Amino acid sequence: MNIAVFASHGGSDLQAIIDGCKSNKINANVVCVISNNGDSMALQRAEKESIPSYHLSAKKCGDEELLATELLKVLSNHSVDMIFLAGYMRMLHVSVLKEYNNRIFNIHPALLPKFGGKGMFGMNVHNAVIAAGEKETGVTIHRVSAEYDSGEIVAQTSVPVEESDTAEILAARVLEREHTFLVEVISDICENKIKLG
Ligand code: GRF
């Protein structure tokens, strides 16, 4: 199974996927890493792992359609079977969603459908969870559709919220759980326990 990972920032989720593949916990390979942010740690992590990495954005390619054409070319060149969005802050063009229908997944640091949708990313999510007085939050992995955070949920796991939590403490606890949960779920996809396509 060939996986393409899209990431905009630190890429700790990307690293968890790469490490899961290297340790054979995931029966797949990360064949390319794509980021809209040329300075992202994700691209640096890919280079360190000798994984082909691409800085592709609408700004760099000219517009959304030209970006989509470039993305589809890269994905095809690497014979990608599955796309995983790990902190990718852009909506994919409809042509990519169609070409990889039901084969694109995203990870969200909350229990969707709560605390999801446009603008709900990063610390915004954890601040909202604490402000709402939730006793638990969690991680959701879902298929990617044309609306933010609204595709079919394929897996969820809960993470406790402690009384004394700040958003930063909670974010760190959720991110740590993400790293193990990612490996479990992507492995299930590769083993056909979660349908692909
Ligand atoms: C994670 O919190 C993930 O849930 C969200 O983006 C973040 C990625 O973190 N989609 P990192 O850049 O992989 O460290």
C-alpha cells in the first residue's frame, strides 16, 4: 500500500505514520509527502527519511486548478493508493476528491461532529473543549469530503480532560494519543478492516 501524507506544519503525525511503516506496524510505505508550506517541519522530516517531498500550493502553482493538476501528477507518479491529511490546512480541489474518492482520510483532534468545521483547528479546538466544560475529548479519523470535518467517521478514541488542564496541556495529551491511534487505524485500513475505495 502506497500512502501520500499531506501536512502543513510540524509533521509529528507524519513522523508517527513513517515510524509505523518502518516498524512494520503498518503494512505500507509513505511514498511522498506534500505540504503547502515550504518551511514546514513535515518537509524536513520527509527529506531526513529520504521520502520524496513536494512544496505545492495554489500560490506556487498559480491557482487551485493548476495546483490540483500538479497534485494529481505527483500522486499518480508515486502510484498512491491512499492519501492521509495530517495537519493539512487546505481544502482539496474537487478533482482530487473525485480521483481518490473514499481513499482520503483526515485526523481531527476532537470527537466529531463536536468541535469541528471551518476554523476549528489547532488550539481553537482545545480552547473550545475546555470552555465547554467537557470531561472528555478525543481523536477522530474520517474520510475527507467537500465540507470540512464532515466525511464518514471511520474511527474515534476518547481522551480525558482533567480539571486543571490548560489548552496546551490538553493539546499535548491529545497529540500523544493521535500518534498511537494513527498507527492502529492506518494499519486497519491496510488490512482491509476499514474499507478503502
Ligand atoms: C494534529 O493535531 C491533527 O489532529 C491536526 O493537525 C495536527 C497536526 O499536528 N489535523 P503535527 O503537525 O502533525 O504535529
